[in-house]
Amino acid sequence: MINKISSVSYKNALIQGIQRRFQFTPKIEDLDSILTPFELKELLRKIPADFFDVGADFKNVKTGNFRVNLHIHTKKSDGSMSPEEYLEQSVRYADEIARLKERDSFPFYISATTDHNNCEASQEVIAMIADNPKKYKNFKFAAGCEFMFLDEQSGFKFPAFEAVGLGINPFSQELLKKISAFNPIKLINKIKEFGAILSYAHPARFAQGNGVHPDFIKYLKRIGINGIESNYQYIGIKSSPELSAQICESKRIAAENDWFETGGTDTHGKNIFHQKAQKIIDSELS
């Protein structure tokens, strides 16, 4: 079980990584905007599900009610934003929520970069925050990566699946040496070294892979998956009774297995919400 002591160890590991790659040494308090796995888990146990909801026509984004986005891609894999653009947009949005809302028990805005099999954006964002921590006081960042796993011995028709790692150590040299396009499941323990969440990605894409088949869920739990993207936004995917049923099933699976519920917009576009929300970046956050 991750605890507050290991949270300090996690931040010390980040500091060592910053020293190696960026040649400066921040203080541990300079990483206050970086969520440790312990902090992230505590928040996810309490955060209302509607904090993940962008709303119809991005209504909740415009009003600042959308406050958690844990699935975002940058140019470090197949996205269109640089890590700098991601961070600048994120802090502008966090500051806007702080202007619109009274402070409550939750951070104003929580987000993660989750590039495919690549931790570089998480490294760079952490270093930028550590270099100017006061600027990011309203923002909380979770280091992430979307991993593709391949297990040809699983016995399933589709032996590959994706899982989003959150609260990972993106500077782990052992992890970085082993990440590949198709990762073996034995990498899971290393990914979860400090207690990270590893969340089954976009399970309601029922037309692909194994979806939420009960036997597949049992398999995921056995190999160490401890979360599910029950709050994935499915922007641009036509709504259907089948899709709604799969989303409800994902939430049931989370409760039944004591898994963390995660999610986000899975944007690959030029803004932190989705390519369809560009007007929000151009106007409300300009």
C-alpha cells in the first residue's frame, strides 16, 4: 500500500530524474503541483464523477465544471500539442477555474499527459513546473503514459490491450529501457513501482478487442490492472444503447473490483480538451 512516506520517495525519485536530464536540482516543495500516486488515489476515491464530464457542446468546460482530464496526447507520440503548449493551456484553464469557483476540497484542475509508450512529455512538464512552481499553484499534474501490452499467452482472441499509467516515475531508467511498442505484462510491476494506477483504457470501444468480457476483466485484475476508464468521454463517437450499457458496465466493474475510475478526453489535437473545442482555447482561454 502506497503511503505518505513512499510519496516522499516518489518525489525524491523525480528530483533525481530532473537532475539527470535537466541539470538542475529543485526542492521537494517545488513539486507541490505534482501528484504522487498516494495523493492521486486519495483524490480519485472522493472526486465526483461529473468532474470528468465535458458536457454537451463542452458546456462544463466553459463553466469550469470539467476539472479532471487524465488522458491527453502530445507531439511526443501522436498528438498535436507540444508539452509546453499542453502546460500553458492547462495552467490557463486552472487559473480560470480558480477565478470562477470558490476553493473546495479538490484541486481546481487535474490533468495528465499519456503519450503512447513514451514518458518524455511527463518528464518535461514536471521539469517546467519544478522550475517555476508558483506559476502552477492552481494546477495538479499526474505523470502518465498509455502503455500497449501484448500477451500472446493470454488465450484471448485479441492478445493486446492498452492501459493508462498514472502516477508513474517517468524518469525510471529501467522502465525507459524496457518500454516498447508492445510491452510484455511482466513490465506492470515496474510501472507500478511507487503505487501507480494502471487503468484499462477506453473499455467501451466494444467493437475492438475484448471490451468488458468478464473473463478478460478477471485476467486484467490477475496481472495487476487496478483501474478502468469508466469516465472516458467518447467524444465524436455516436451514442448508442450499447455504448451506454458498456459505460455502465465499466462503472460496475470498478465497484466490484475496487478499481480506480479514471478517464479523460483522449485528445490528440491542438488543445487540452478535444479538436472540437478549439474555439474555447481561441476565445475563453486566450
